[in-house]
Amino acid sequence: MSSIGTVEARPHNATRSSLGTLATRFALYPLTIITSIIVARMLGPADRGVYAFVLLFGSSLLPLATFGAGAGVVYLVSSGKFDPHRVFLTSCLLGLAMGGLCAGVVGACIKAHIFGSVVTALPYALLLPLLLVLPLQGLDFMVNRIAIGTNWFSLMNWSMIAKPILNAVFLLIAVGILRRGVDGAVVAICAAAVVSALGTLGISLRRFHPIIAIDRSFLRECFSYGVRGWWGDLALRANLRLDQFLLGLIGKSAQLGLYAVAVNLTELLWVIPDSIGPVLFNRIASAGNTEEQRGHLLALIHRVLFLLTLLVALALGFFAPFILRITVGSKYVGAAGALQLLLLGTLLMVTTKTLTKYFGGTGKPLKSSIPQVIGAIASAALYVILIPRIGIAGAAIASSIGYAATAVVCLYLYTSDVKRGLAELFLVRPTDFSWFYKRLSGAISPVIRGAAS
């Protein structure tokens, strides 16, 4: 546990970690974007829709199967309550079990034809590998929670480097070279998941040298903490992916293909908050920070993040048709309207992502859940009403309204909790830029000196 305290005692290390994560994401985006463009062009909207639906199994359904235990692991380790060496094996076994549970539920839904025609278009020979890799993805997920809890953000960077490269290599071979279409894309998903999970596990075993024991008290506290926030995570996943899920169930796969491209582009806005978020959570969860310090840090980071994201959103919305045409092709230009409708809600999710780190880091996961549940209820009701009537435009409108409702409730709960005004979160100050510049230059200078030497 001493390693946790060491990291927490060095704010500049945390800054370098978040900026290093951010730099990694930006460095990999060309590869990720190029791969996405090639896959979209090779598959076309219909097969791209099938591919998007299949991705939901690991990206959205699997985290829900942990019942919030992932967040519990991060909180209990980052706060110093449990030694990561003692709980590593417990976390790994939990990830495997939860992945197996998810595979069982998904398999039962497929057999009962609950997922509609999008998934049934795939042969069982491809659906079986998708289910078999879910336990490994669960293991990968929980190992990363341990790493985040110990401020080992280099593993996160490794994962962010390895996964896009693996996905790109396997997708380009299966779809671009072998021309196996959506079947090849599914095989590529499975292959990348297996290699990534085994690589993450191997690296982590060398770092943690885990004690061979199952810590039942850790499991109890993980679920005790996690379940309180699980409802919020459930609602968050509904906000993020229920639109695509419903489009896959009641719409045509081509509609889902267009909409998935729009969603992927708008979610580029979350690069910065998602990079800084884990570090912010650990800084807030640190026992050494006072309430005043936590509030000041969060407000400052939110102001900078919101402004940067707003500028990117304005550019993306204005040039949406042009960006779609020159990237994924003219057959996807129909996604421009949905993309523009999604931008307002996507921008406001930056506020939600930042404020929920405060609630989680101060041991109040229920306050993270309440806004997500309210937003999910609002968006789900609108999905049911609007998607059958106006398709992807309805999904985009409902999604943005749900995001907006979530952010509004987060703002209300935060200002009530810390007794601070909204101005502190949104009105950018000249000192914010100097703060950001000092942290940025302080994080980058050692890297430049090291490269020069």
C-alpha cells in the first residue's frame, strides 16, 4: 500500500500520468481512425451495423455484469484500504466469473432470438467465439481496475497502445486483405481480445507478484461499494449504448451502421476527460486532500476540459458532412444530421464524467447513480417514442436529451454538496491557462530532455 501513498504524494506524477495517457490517445488516434475508415468503407453501412452491434457485448454488457465491483476495486485500492498484492488474484477470478456470467446471458438471449435479425445473420460458428472471449475480457477489465487503483497508468497506456494496434492488424488482415467481410471482423474482435487479455495479465503478474489467496472481505466491500454505483453504471451504459441496441433490435442494420459512425465521431470529444478522469478520481480519493482542495481541483479541471471540448465540438459540427465524405465515404453522409444532434449532449457528458469522479472519489457512489438513472429514464422513454418514427435522428435527439438531463442533475447535486456556484465550474479564468501551461510543460520537459540526451 505504500506505493499508493508515494504516488499520491506527488501531484506532478499524477499530472504526467494523465498527460501521458492523453498523449498516448492522441498518438494512436490516426491508427484508430484509419482502421475505422477502412473497415467502414469495406463493410458498408449494413455490415458496419452488424459489427457495431457485436461490439456491444464486450464494451457495454460486460461492465454491467460486474455489478459495480470494478469501481469498488479502484476505490478500495486507491484509498489504501486493501493491498493490491493480496487482492489481485481475487479480482482476476471475479473478472473471469463475471465474464462467464455475461457470456451465459448473451448466449441465452441469442438462443431465444431476443437480439433480432442483426445478430442472427451471423453463423453460430462465429457467435460461439464471441461468447468464449467474454471471460477473458472480464479478466482484462478487472486487472486494469487494479492498475488504475495503484496509479499504474503505464499499464493503461500499454492497453491503449496494444488494443488499437491489435484491432487494426487483425481487422486489416481479415477485412482489408482477405476480404472476409463482417465474418472476418468478428474473428478479428475475438483474436484481439485474447491477445490483449493475456498480455495484460502477463505484465501485471510480473508487477504485483500476487499472493495466492481469496480475500472474501475484499469481495464483500467491493460489492457493497460497487452496487451503490452499479445502478448509475447501468444507467450510464443505457445512455451510451441503448440507442444502438434498440436500433439493432427494431431498425435495419444499415441505419445502425450510419448511427454508429456518427457516435464514434462525437465520442472523440471524450478523449481529454477520459484520459484525465482516472487520475482525478485517485487524487480526490486520496485521504490527504481536504474538501476545499478537492473542490478547487475539480472546478479548475472542469473549466479547462469544458472549454477545450466545446471548441472541438463546434469544429466537428460545422464540418460534419465534409468530414464524413472524405473519411468513410459519401454513403455515410446521411449520418451528418445525427452527428450534429448528438454534439450538445456529448459536450454535456464532459460535465457528468468530471463531476461523477468527485462523487466516486469521496465515497458517494449513490450520487453518481442518481443522475445516470434519471438521464437513462428520460432517454429510454424518448428512444421508444422517436426511433420507430424518425430513425437515427430520433435516437440522436433522445440521446442528447438524456445526456443533458444527467448533467443537470449532476450539477444540482454537486453544488448542493459543496455549496459552490455554477460560475466556478464554467467561467474560465486567465490563471487557468497559466496553470494548464505549467502542468503541460512540466510533464513534457522531462520527456524532451530524455529524448535529447
